[in-house]
Amino acid sequence: MISVIMSVYNNEDTLEKAIESILNQTYKDIEFLIVDDKSSDSSLEILNKFKKIDPRIKIYSNSTNIGLTKSLNKLIKLTKGELIARQDADDFSSIERLDKQIKFMNKHNLDACTTRARTIGSNKLRPRFTIYFPDKFIIKFKNPFIHGTLLLKTEIITSVGNYDENFYYAQDYKLFFDLLSKGYKIKTMKTSYYFLNIKNNISTNFKEEQAFFANKIKNL
């Protein structure tokens, strides 16, 4: 079983499409764990509506806003699947994403895998060129992986202590750095199975904060 985890914070405009993209996956053996991080919009109402529709959805609600890192760790501790997949609340996945990823992981005997993505609106492919260079080299300069596309073995992420809660931002960069440092096998699929929002999100709204934490990783 794959445990899909998603943290939500004021995502009422994109949330339904993100959820539907997981519920409609061709790979059906999933549980979908979603936490609302004290949204002030109608996100929680939308989540409760979907919970009534599909029993695979499990909804949790934070009493205070604790941020993405701690919210994801909270969900990881509640998962039951042998594999964990990420999904961001302002992105969406192609319906065959999980099926393609799990077959790719099995074929190449991987501990984790990601895919490329198309940016919503411009349809540009990401990553472009870094995919052709060794990840252990690129990770020294930037995060070569798209966080929302991550699929990995549950035992692998727990072995590195889940997301590092010292990193309020760039927590994905730190996780990938930790996984590669431990020698785990991660590979990015050259095909895109994900649609990435690059407007009004954490990366664009908190550029300075992201850069600060990213630089901490580069200096490790």
C-alpha cells in the first residue's frame, strides 16, 4: 500500500483538483492522509466533503499553524503503507503517476524516486538539464528533485529521522541531502507525471527564507 501525504494551508482554490488527482490514480491500493494546518479559508470544509466521498481519505486538523515540516512528520507517523508518496495541495498528479513510479522503483531496485513535472500555465519541463548529471553532484549546489513527486520506502524516511524539524523551509532539500548522504538509491524518471504550481507558493512567497535554509545545507 502507498500512503499519500499532503499538508494543506489556505489552498481552497487548488485543493479539489489536487485531491481528485490522487483519488483517480490507476494504482488503487492507497490511503490518503491529509492535514489541515489551521487554514483560515474553506480548505477544511473541502477536505471534510471529500472524506465523506472516499473512505481512503483520512483528515487531521492542527489546532495551531505548525508549518509544512512538522505537519508532514505528523502524517508520516500515522501512515500504514510500505511506501509513502507526497502530493502538494496546489499541484496535481497525472492519473498514472503512482503506478508508473512503483514499477520504476521495482525495475531499478530503488529506495525512492521522483518524476519530472510540467509547470502549470507555461507547461515548461522541470528539471531541465540537471536530470542528466549525477544527483550527488547537483545536491551540493541545488535541490535536483521535485518534492511533490516523491515516492519512497517508509523504512527509508524513518531511518533518517523523517524531515529535519530544524528546517522550517527547504525541508525537502534537507531530506534528499540526508537520503543521498546515507547512500540510498534515488532516481528521477525522465517523463513528467506531475503538474507544478510556481505562483503564490512557499518557494515564491518566501524566497529569502528558502535561500537561507538552502545555504545551510550547502555548507554541511
